Amino acid sequence: MRRFPIGPCRQAWGRFQARPLLRVRVYAAVVLALSAMFLFRGLRQGGALGGNRSNDFAAYHTAARGVLRGELESSYRAARPYQYPPTLAVLLAPLGLLPARAASLLWTAGNLALLLWMLRLSREALGPPMAGLDQVLGLLLIARAAESDFANGNANTLVLFFLIFGLAIARRGSGAAGGSLLALAGLMKLTPLLLLPWILWRRRWNLALGFLIGLVLWGGVLPALVLGPLPFARAWGAFYQETLRPLAGGGELARGAAPVRYEAGQSLHALLHRLLSPTDATAHDEAVVKVNVADLPRRAVDAVYLAGSAVVLGALCFRFRGKAREWEAGEVGAVLSAMVLLSPLSRKAHFVALFPAGAAGSAAIRESCPGRRGTGLALWIAAFALVDLTAPALVGRQVATWILAFCPFGLAAGLLLALSTLRPGQPPVASRPPPSISEPPAASHQPPAEPLTPPQS
């Protein structure tokens, strides 16, 4: 069997690495191409380019106008209901002053600007040895999740920006301010609230204090000042009744009056329910597709999920144990991967949070010694294939829908979690072993000393 010629590839890569200007141009071209795709998808699906299209931003716009009227509570029961905490609606209130089409355009363009700003901040937030190549590869890894976020007009890019911004601020030495920004991300989408127990476990007290202050400030003081005490309380009550309480019932009813439930999301929770119970495994179609290999009761599957989550968290806590002042890139990637993997709320677009894991994994592979890159490289490529190479444009809509039933985004998060917890092998320091007794001493490279001459009498 003829082997693949690796030598020419290494030579081409060496020439590419030796030309910094070419590297910058290639990286910029990749980022611009992805940005153009995100912008077009967001503008087209959001209706900013005309037509009768709309996406989830319509619910945000309704909530923003509800804040301006002082009636946010009704937005949770609208035809397209708003499903997020009042904090996000309050922050988006200025968009309620604009027509729907103009607001959608500004929302999409603003998210793209924040994505590019996040890319710039990521080197500071994740720390060394992050490089431009790692940032571009991290963006490529989450391209499909980001495309879904822009097309659906969602707020996951905004959440990712505040997560990276908060980590960058904390690395600059202001842990309280960084923690408050992490709390703000958690009050836009609830999943980042899972970071607080980890911060306490790692004994980052300033960051934890800022997180708690941010919860009070962004979740209580700001909405109460904007809405008023009574509308503020009613808004949080509607959020609980219309969003949180139905989640406790588990799953969503499948199409029409069918008695089969659909377990939404791409997390470990959804994967286990689809494999171990007879639930509908696909969305956005009329067919009921089951991929279960067992028929367990819902409570039994929940117990398996809790046990699996405990194992993952236990391994994560053992790997990153003890007090640490700064967040290592691998730790950030591992924690955010675990966050979206274990949260039952994680949908496809939530997995933009895998950007730190993709970038940190690339940096770890690049910095490790050549003989020990195989495992990490295989994990990274497998995660990339699960996320990006299963898109409908590549494999067809029917095949892509079937693959989504097995939660490839959650599986990719698990692979990146494993990659982030690996201890990379560093290149060995060149050293000469001590000579044996029978070996003559090595010749010295120092010039010989001048011979001593007796003093003249």
C-alpha cells in the first residue's frame, strides 16, 4: 500500500510558517469569509434583506418593546414567546425603539462585531501559548454552531463575548469585575451559572465575590430600576412559570397530539434519553424517529444522567485540583466544554462555547513534542468532523438530521473535554548523559590556559 507523502506537506508548512505576512493574510481571509457567511445568514433569516422571514430575534424585539412599555410579563406569553431572564430584555430595550427590520440588522451586525472582538480578546483571556493559528482553528471548529446562532437570531455569541471578556478582565487582575461579567453572561442564558461552583472549587474568591455581586446587580437592581419593583417581580414570575417550570416536566410533546415526547438539545441529557428511552430524536420534521437501544423509565434515565455527570465532574475536579490564581487555557476549555455538555438546556447554537476548547486544544497540540501529538490531534479532528463535517450542505439534510439525533455536538464537547484535560508532553531538553568510567572525558571547547612562567629574578 502506497503511503501518503508527508515530506512535501511538512516542507510547504515550513515555508508557510516562515512567512509571517502570508500567515496574517491567510488568517484574515478565513475570518472574513466566515464573517461574511454569518452576516448573510443572520440578515437573510432575520428578515433584514426583505421577505417574510423571521427568527428568534422577533421574540427579543417583542420583549424589548415590552420593557419600554413596562409590560415585560406579557412577552413570555406572546405568539412567539420570550424565554430568557428579564436581564437580557432590559439590555436590549434600545432596540425596541427601532422597526423590526432595522433592529434585526443592527442585532446581527452587532453580534458579528462582538464575535470579532471576542476573537481579539481570546489571546489575552486564554493566555500563552495562544497564537493566531489557534484562534482561527477555534473559530473554524465552532463555525456551524455560530452559523446556527446567527441564522436563528439568538444570543449565544453575545454570551460567549461576555465570558471571554470576563476572563480577560480577571487575568488583568480585576477578579471582581471579571466575575460580574461572567454573572451577566449567566443572566442572559442560564447555562453559564454553572461556572460559579467551579470558581468556588478553585478558591478564586475575588472572582466568586464579583460573580455574586453581578447576580444581584444585573439580575435584580438593574431590571428593578428600569421596570419598577412590581413589573420586575411579575417578569421573573412569568419567566419561572413559562420557561423554568415546563423544563421540570421533561421534554416537549412531539408533533401534534402524538403521545411521544421529543427531548430537545445536544447535551448528554438529551443523548441518554434518546438512547435509553423511546423518545423522538429529531426536530423540525413531521416524522417520529427513535434511536433508542433500551426502554427505561424517565426517572431511571435521569439517574444515569446524574451518575454520568458526577463522574465527569469528579474527573474534572481531580485533574484541576487545588488553588490556582490564573485560568489556564486548558482549564477554560475543559470547564466550558463540560458546561455545555452537562447542561440539559444546551441546544446546537450553545456550542459556540467550545471556542476556547478548540483554540486551547490546538495550542496544546502545537506545543507538545512531535512524538506525543497523535492522541490530541485525533481528538481535535474527530470533534471538528462531528461539528462541521455533518452539516446538511455536505451530507444532505436527511443524513444530517439523522446524525443530529445522536447529539454530535455533545459528543464533540466530550472529545474536547478529554483533549483539554490531557497533560501535553513537552519537548525534552537536550542533555548529554554523564560519561561512564571507561569513557574518556569530553574534549573541552575552551581555549587552553596560558602556561605559568616563573618570575624573573
